[in-house]
Amino acid sequence: MAMESGARTIIVLILSSALISCSTAGGGVLSSPGGRIGLGGEMIFNVLNFGAKPGQRQESTQAFIQAWDAVCNFNGRVRLLIPPGVYKLSETTFGGPCKSQFPIIVQVQGTLQAVTDLSAYTGKGWISFSEVNGLTLTGGGTFDGQGQSLWPYNDCKNNPNCVHLPASLYFTKVTNAKVNPNTDGMHISHSNTVKISRTIIKTGDDCISIGQGATNLTIFKITCGPGHGISVGSLGKLPKEMDVQGVIVKNCTLVGTTNGLRIKTYPASDPSRATGMLFQDIIMDNVQNPIIIDQSYGTKIKQAISCENQ
């Protein structure tokens, strides 16, 4: 009996040592393909484990999509980790709905850099989040849309029917989101309860544009410039657009921008509303047009329009 008891003790000690060794050497116990358990039981999926290659030559789009699929299909606390380095990406969509009942954390420590081939973009965004309920985008990283290489192809200044270049960050049907990266500009539409804070945005278009169906949006401590400022709209280009409600813009700084705060709508559009908007404690330095309300957006000649069409 004594030997049997001792054998059991030895087995238990060996297994315990094996578990400790696995946890220490790998930074967490592997329990999902490509993922490891971090502090507090959170599952962490690192894009490097899915084949992402830091550097300015090789594209990592598919690796990012595969890593997101693993994140989106995990039912529990989960994080997508993008470590330091430069990652080349073409059009990338992080789509839901996802299984986790907790907000998904996307931690960007590196720089995401857009490819400059326009044929790689078919949608409205370069990096898009769609149908995600609960999202925190953080990490202090950078979204480099390489706008200086693409803006020569934009003729929207002279062509009201132009095709807009993709926004660096595009949010649609996203709820309960917090965003604080450094980026080239972002667009939010069809989304509820989104907070954008402590972000530096440099772009050739709107630093932040707010489209139809955006509700309960908070923009806080944003630095914008160069760029076209912070815009509600353009609204009314499409039939039966959804209302924009509950927009708060506070403690923001705009430096060297074409516009400051702007609301822009197309004339003779279907009835819709932009209501419940607060702009407070805004610093503007060398801004050409600090405040604009343009109800004739998209027309070359600004003229009086009857109230029947507004």
C-alpha cells in the first residue's frame, strides 16, 4: 500500500511540473488552434501564429482574416493581438456576428499599411468592421492608408458623382464599440454606441465622417489635421436614409484643416433627421472654414432652395 501511494504522488508531481513548464515557456497554455490563454483566462490570438509577416513587402491580408475568424468563433473573453511591426494589407473585413458575449479586443501595437493598388479595393473601406456587437480597438498602433499615393486618383472635388476612395476605418452595424488608434480617417454608419477617443488622424478627406444610421456616437480628444475636419454626412444621397442621432464631439483639436465642424446634406433628398448633436470645447488652429452647414452638398453652384426640399 505504501508503494502504491508513493507512485500516485510521483505521478501527480510529474504532471504538475509539465503543466507549469508549458505555461512558462509558451506564455500561456495552448487551448485553441493559434491561441493561448492570457491573464484572467482571456484567449489571445496573435496574427503571427496565422502566418502574418511583418515587413513592407509581403502582404498579410489572409493571415489577418484567418486570425479574426478564430477570434470571432471563440465563445468567451478574447483578444486579437497585432504585435509591433509593419503589416501590408489590402481590403480587409472583420465581420460578424461573433460568438463571444464579451467585447472583442483588437490590440494594434504595430502599423497596418495599405497597398496602393486601387484594384485591391471594391468596398467603402480598407479596414472594415461589420455586424460586431462589442468591440474595443486599442493598442497605440497606426493605420497607414498611404493616402499620399492614392489621392491623385480622387476627382470628387470636381465630380459630384465620383467614386470615393475607401476610408481607412469603416464601421457598419457595429454596436458598443470603443476606438483609440492612430489612423488616416474613419467612417461610421449604421452603428450604435461607438466611442472614438485619444486618436491622431491625418488624411486628405474627412478625419471622421458620420453617415446614416449612426446613433449614440462620442468623439473625444481627437487631433485632426491635415484633413477636412469632422463631418456629419454627407446625408441624403440615397433614398430613405436612416436618421443620425446623439452625436457628441468634445475636447477635440483641429490643426491646418480645410474645414472644422461640418454638416453636409444633398438637396431635395428624402426626409431624414440629424438631431441631438453637441459640439463642445473645440480648438481650431489655422482652419479655413471653422463651421459649415451645407444643405446643397454635391452641387457646383450654391443657390437658395425652397424649404419644401429640405
